[in-house]
Amino acid sequence: MSNTLTDQLFSQLSGAPLQQISQQLGVGQAQPAGAIGAALPLLLGAMGRNASQPQGAEALFGALQNDFAGGPDLGGLLGAVLGGTQSRQTNGAGILGHVLGGQQPRAEAALGQATGLGGDKAGQLLKILAPIVLAFLAKQMFQGQGNAAGASPDASLLGSILDQEQQQVRQQGGLGGGLLGAVLDQDGDGQLGIGDLLKIGGGLFGGGRT
């Protein structure tokens, strides 16, 4: 079984956090579970693409170091995000603007259609998850969980971790990999059709229920 950053974070969000997110969105837990499973690799893959540029890696590393290192645990941060606390740590809209840029509307629409959440709720979900992903990355970088080599955390290490994650997302495919390709790799022509995404999603959700 793979143990990607996506897998690790998804397991941490299972249970009570998933229930809280579902209540915030006003839907049952099945839809958000599938959507989170697709949104996490999309966000991590997008961060990986940004961090593949030296300036992008430096900017992301700086944000992790300044805003998220030593911050609240994921449960505490999720509570602050859902409770509407205003801070740099909880500014999901601002984080998404940096991570997805002009592709944000496409990401929200594609995630919403492929998971059945709809674009508005998918956008809301991405705003909730963006700070969580950064807090998780900060813990990986500064608490040594993902730093088996014992290297000092810096922008190049962050870039390599995210690059590896992005490659794994693409190799595994599924809805997350399909969304990543559709949202980030296309220029507006020859986009991966939403029918293709729904087929990918059907396979993911159909095989993922126990």
C-alpha cells in the first residue's frame, strides 16, 4: 500500500474531522470523503508544480516557516478554519489564490462536477483544506516526520518532497490525478472532458467503499 503525503493526511482527516467538514458543507459524509480524496492530491500536486520553480519553493517554504511551523495541530486549525477565525493561517482563499492562481475557478468547477458537490461547495471545501495541507507540510518539514535523511529543512528539500508527491499522484491516477492533469496541464484547448473525469471518479468511488 502506498504511503504518500496524500494518504497520510487523508487518514488524519478521517473520523471526526470529516464529520465536521461534512456538517460545514451541509452534506452527508460520503461525498466529502470522495472529494477530499481528490482535492488533497490536487492541492499537493499544484504546490509541487509551484515549488518546481526556485522562487516558488522559496515562497512556499517561507510561508510554512513563518505561519505554520509550531502552529496548532490539525484538529485545532480545522476548528479555527470552520469557526471563521481570521488569520494568515486560516486564510484558505488567499492560499488558494497563490497555489492555483487563474486555474482556481476551473479546479472548483471540475472538482464539483466530478464529485457531485457542485462548484460552490467544492470551492468551500478547497478553502477549508488549503490551510490544513500547509500545516501538514510544515509538520513534515520541521518535525522530521518526512525527513528520514535528517537533512536540514530548506526550500530545496520541500521542492523535492513535493515533486515526489506530484509524480506519485500522476502515476496513481484516479480522480485526484485526473483533476491535477485537467486543471494544471491544459491551456484551455483539448481539456480532459468532464465525462472522462466522471468515469475516473466512478471507478474511484465504486472501488473505494468498504
